[in-house]
Amino acid sequence: MPQPRPIWKGHISFGLVTMPVELYSAEARTEFNLRMIDSRNTARVQYNRVNAETGEEVPWSQIVKGYE
């Protein structure tokens, strides 16, 4: 795993005392995307927009956002 690098380096001064400061990011993204694959023939399994009541696929133009 690579060492984190500081985003910013500087100094804070309190009268006669100077302290070095380094700013690091608080988040490290280590995720990667996996695909769903059919174990029988290793074909990709697609994500379809399906109506829960009728079972029919819904086109993007008919999809709206709402609160139940």
C-alpha cells in the first residue's frame, strides 16, 4: 500500500514557537467495481429497469423520482 502524501505543508507560529504542519486527506478509496456474471457460461448479467407489478421493462424516459 502506498504511503499517504500530504496535501499541504506549512508552519504555525505561536509567538516565538514555530511548529511544522502537514495536511492529509481523510479518505482513501480502495473500492473497485465487480460485474455480475452467469456461472454457467460466464456471460454478463444485465441490470434491467423492471416494473415491480407488471414485470415489464421501463424505458428511461418513463422513470421519475418520487416519495412513497
